[in-house]
Amino acid sequence: MISVTEARSRILSGLSPTPPEIIPLAEGAGRVSAAAVIARHSNPSADVSAMDGYAVHSADAQVGQTLRLIGAAPAGHPFGGRVGPGEAVRLFTGSVVPEGADTILIQENATLADGGVTVTDYPPPQRHIRPLGQDFRAQETLIAAGRRLNPRLVGLAAAGGHAWLTVHRRPRIVILTTGDEIVLPGEPMGPGGVVSSNGPALAALIRVAGGDPILLPSAPDRLEAIAEAADAARGADMLITTGGASVGDHDLVQSALAGRGMVLDFWRIAMRPGKPLMHGNLGDVPMLGLPGNPVSAIVCAILFLLPAIARLSGLPGDPPFAEAVRLGAPLPANDIREDYVRASLLTRDEGGWIAHPYPKQDSGMISRMADADALLIRPPFAPAGAVGDIVPAIRLAPLGV
């Protein structure tokens, strides 16, 4: 068996970002930039007023001084002349500061009467002026390649003059569930049947992570049926199987894909849940074989599939972030496998989150996985944990899972 860290490293080592494509700016959130976004102009593109008021020369704006109002310049309509001695131009937020003015006398500090503006509070030079390029300059890099775009970055690209963005194509990931016992949600279920929760859950996880899931019909436990179903992954960016990855008489995925030329990298990891995880390459398509137990499948997807999708999307593929929490209940000593303990985070205090591990950790209990807030990480041979001990935990909500 290999470690979780080594398994993740080997999976990521064979992955490359998907090709770039150009999309409308409004569709950019959640995508990963494939090219730097360069400012096409400065922002602001001229010296502009930050407040409603009057453009004046500070030397003329002494308290009690009355300045002659010579015009107005609403935002988008610059004043064509020059502010001379003893003169003022009415401005609004965003108005271009006219030539000759070096400060803004805000309207709260002025009295307007008979075409004159009387100063009630002195504005020093450059007060309330946003200078040209204060935010960014033309040709400045606004967004580097390889960044996950969010609404704020979309707004920045728009401010830089971009209506289109170059991003990495969403990874196309094929999902194949296997097993004679599998029925689709809502279908009649006979004796010994199992409703397929892994397929929909993995499809949802892939979509949340920025990929395009392609969920195939479940394949029965026959070598040729599994092999033929896997043929649909040709041209995809990754194939995910679930079930049939262990060593039982009906765990046929490895043999079926070997018949289609799969080169196996590894298939056992020193972790719980999820020991029988398989990785290889089916031609030029990376393949990840997840366990059939629903909790094992989801935990393995969090630890390995999420970083893989990130790498395919143009990101480094960092492991899920682990933060320190305190135990709210004791934990037994761990054995040779790295353990991922499902836990709730119902309370927190000045010291942070307090984790309450579930007493039962069976990998078939999807309800517990659905309720969990975190996975507590227990390294191999970790000693027993007492109440109050600090342990690393992967919070699930920030991952969107």
C-alpha cells in the first residue's frame, strides 16, 4: 500500500491543463484563466473627482473667498475650458477634473449664491481627486494566468476593457458505476438491489469543482460490459469508475480495463475509508477507480478527484486545506492506515471549532457523510486522542461538497 500523499502526487503527475477557449466575460466566474488579462486603459482614465463639489485652485479657496462659477461638468461630459484664478467648475463624483484645478471643494463646504461659490472650509491641494491610473495603468497585468476567477475578478477584467476571457476548457470527466446490484434512483429495486448514489454524488462534485460530468449507465458485472462502457471515455479528460476496484470475484474493473489496454499505476492506498483505490491510464485517458462504498467514494473524491480537477483546470491541484480543530470526544489510537473520521462541528469557542466525531464510522453510512461538517485526519499509528486535543481537519463546506 502507498500513502495518501504519494497516491495524490502520482495521480497529479500525469495530468495537464485542458486547452484554452474564449468565453463571454459574464460566464467567467468559476473558470481558470489560461492567459493573463492585461489592462487596455488606465483606471481612472483621467484625474476625476471623488466627491460632488467644485473644481478649484487651492490657492484661491480660502475660507470666506467667493469664486465665480464658470460651468459644470457632469460625469462623462468633461469641461472644455480651464479653471483660472478665482474660478470654479461644478463637478460630480466621477467628473473629469478640468485643467487649472488642483483640488475639489466639496459641496458641503461651500455656499452657492448669485453665480458665486463661497468657501466655508479650506480644501488643501489634491483633496478628493482620484489621479489617472490610481487603480491600475494601461498594459498592467490585472489577472495572471492560472487564477480561479470569481465575481470580483470578472469585475476587474471588465474595468480593464475586456468583454471576452481566455480560460481553460472545463475538464470532461466520464463516470462509470458498476455492479449487478445497482439501480438508478427512482427505479424499482429487487432483492439485494442498491440505489446508485455514487454516480449522482460524483457528478455533483465534479460540477461544483468546475468540471463537466458525463454519467454513463451502470455496467453489470461482466468483463465485456464494463470494457464496452469504458470505451465511451475515449476523448475525455478523465475516467472515473466506482465499484469493482477491490479483489473479490465480482470486482472486475481492473481486468476489464486491462483488456482495453489500461496501464495500472497502483490500486491500494493506506487509508480508511478508501483502501481499494485504483489509478492508471486507459490509452491517453487518466483513470481513477473509486471504491463502491458511498462514503469511501466521496472521501476519495475529496482527497484525489478534487485536486485532479483543479490540475486539469489549470490550477496546481493542492490537497484540500486542513485546519486545526479541538476534539469534543475521545478517539482511539489509530493503526497502519491514515484515517479520515467523519465529524460534526456544531460548536466553537475562542479557541476555534470543536469537533465531535461520529461514534459509528461505517463506510456504507451515507447519511453520516451527508451530515458531516469535517473529516478529521488521523495519521498512521496516531495515539489515542483525548477531549481538547488538537487534530487537523478538512472542513467540507469551503470545498462545496
